[in-house]
Amino acid sequence: MSKAIIFKFGGASVKDAQSVKNLASILLNRLQNPFLIVVSAMGKSTNLLEEILKAKFSLVDYSSNIAILKEQHLQICRELFAPDHLIFAKIENTFLQLERELAIKVADISYDEYYDQIVCYGELLSTKIVQEYLCSQQIFCIWQDAREIISTDNRHRAAQVNWEKTALNCRKQLLPSLSKFPIITQGFIGRADNGKSTTLGREGSDFTAAILANCLDARSVTIWKDVPGVLNADPKLFPDTVLFPKLAYREAAEMTYYGASVIHPKTIKPLANKNIPLMVKSFINPDEKGTLITDCEPQQTVPTFVQKGDQILVTFRVKDFTFVNEARIHQIYAVLESLKIRVNLMQTSAISISLCLDKEFLKVEKLMQALKTHFEIRYNEDLKLLTVLHPQQEVISRMEEGKEILLEQKTRNTFQIVFREVSTAGA
């Protein structure tokens, strides 16, 4: 049996009925045997499910959000299928399951565990719709629950993969079916040994494709995006972006580490370990070459810009004016580890430690609550983190303009600032 080819389609590529039709046309011209398709939740479904969760934990009514989410999926189905198609019953049944999950009392379960049980429904819904549509177009494929394949620990919202069990599941469950039909499965989700659903981290569908590729010794992975490939900046934020036709694994890994959203940060390592090429291509213009990420020498010197929003800068100042030392840093990092909070940037002074963090529901509040007896804590919200790789001085000067900079770091290869935009109103 030849090695599998894996395609991964993100939420933007299945956001509406026309997008699903476009996905089918991409597959129709590129299907080979064996073939595995990983699909994310449709459009902004995950965001809406997160809003439902926040409302649930805040004791606010969320029924209107459930109705909106359901109608969005049903409308896509109305545009793709005849009124009597069985997909409508599948959608109704899936929402009944979701509502049963939401009936659980919040006091009986942690937020992170509840999150994983609820948010996984976005992927389950999208893949059921896509699989049924592909079959209706004579692209016959098998629907596979990724939770039966991706085995993880119970570290909810950031589950660690059990590679041995996952590889065994791939050999026993995926390989026999792949020899007969393409398989469609979900990104982002897995299952712990206790039977609970888990997630691999926000935007983790890319990682799912890489996990499966590694375990199947795949021929290649292609991630389909709404951009022409890997660019040196987000075109929504920066003008005159440059496309990288080719990147080394190391270069791509560095970009994702600092927050480049085109690829999930954990995607590169499983592919590099098996020397599996990764292609990033446009589902809008699928015949364009895109970007090839492979085992080659790093060669890019073009400045690369990575900007993250919804940042919080938290400063912990010691109360007794003792100096910040390894013990103090360990004290803070122990709480960060227990809460599964990733630090995007850290800076220390003689008596304080400043951390730039993603704004995550409940987590930052718990961090400050856990450490308030040991430190004076101050924080700033609604900030952005800009990272420039291979910076040039004229670029740095330009990036500093019009910004209130709260924290800055610079090395030979990296420039980073935490900032807020300066209002020009009335100027």
C-alpha cells in the first residue's frame, strides 16, 4: 500500500455552502489512494461555542446562541441537500447530544474539562456535513471519529498525545479503511483513557494532520488556507506582504513559535521527525504553488512580522524588596504550569517580573489570585504583541511609530514589543 496523502481544511474553507462546494472541487481534481481529509469546525463555530460556555459559567442564558449555531449549520445543509436528506436528522441528533452535555451543572466539572466536551461539537458537525456532501457528489468517503484515533492524556485544552496508542489506532483502524476509501475526520480533538473528549490547543487541526501523518508515515500534508501560502506577515494587518515559496522546518517552527497563525505551533515537529513535506496552499486559488516546508537549509532574511492581539501584561513585584531570583521565577512558573498558561514574553528587573500572556477566560484571574499574597500585581489589558524576525533598523523605527510601548526586547535576530495603539482622534 502506498503512503497516504493528507489534506487539512480549516474553518474558513468550510464557512458556508459555497465553500463546501469548493472543497469538493479541490478534492475531485486531486484525489489519490490512500487519502485522508482533516476538517475544522465551520467558520466561527468554535468562537460561538466558547461564548456559550462563558455564558454557562457566568450563569447567563445561552439559548439564543445555541439557536444561532444550529441555524447556521441547517442553512448550509439547505443549500447543499434536498429537504429529505438524512443529514438533517444527523444535525438534529448532534444538537440533542450537545444540549445534554450543556445540562451538566458547572459545579460538577472544571471549566477546562467542560470546554473540551462542548467545543468538540464544532468539528463533529462540520465533518458530518462535508462527508455527506462529498458522497452526494460521488466522492465516496468514510466518516471517522478522531477521538477513536487520537489518544491523549487528560490535560484538557492542551492534551498531550499518547503517540504509541495513537500509532496503534492508526494501524488498526485507519489503514484497513484507507485502502478502500478516502477518510474524513476531525481536527483539534482526541480522547483520554477515561473516555472524556480532549482538545489539542486552539487552532489545533493542523497538529491533528501532522499527528496522523507521522503515525501513518504519510507521503505529504497539505494545509489549505485563505492566503496564497506562508507570507512574511498577515496581509490583513500589514501591506506589501512577501510569499515564501520554500521554507526550512526550522524557519517555519520559529515563525509559529512566535504566533504566526498560518500554521499551528506543534505542527512542524512530527513532520520534521519523519521528513514529511508540508505544503501550504490557497483554497481560493488552488492551482497556485503555495509554500513548501521541508528539510532544507534556512535561507530567509526578509523581515517577518507576527502580531498577536488580546494580550495582557502582568507585572509581579516582590513585596519585601528582596531581589527577583530563580526561586521567585519558579514560584510564578509553577502556577503558570498548573493553569496551562503560555508565556509569550518575559522580562525581569531587580524586584519585578513582567509576563505577556494571551487573554484567556478565567485563567489570568486565577493566576493573580494564586500569587497575590506573595507579590504586588499590576496588569494592563487590550494590548498587542509584535514580533519581528530578521529585523532591520529602519523597520524597527517604523514599527515603533504611533504606539505606546509598555515592554520592549531586542536580540540580533528578534525584535519584540508589547504595545497599544495611540489614538489619533482629534489630532
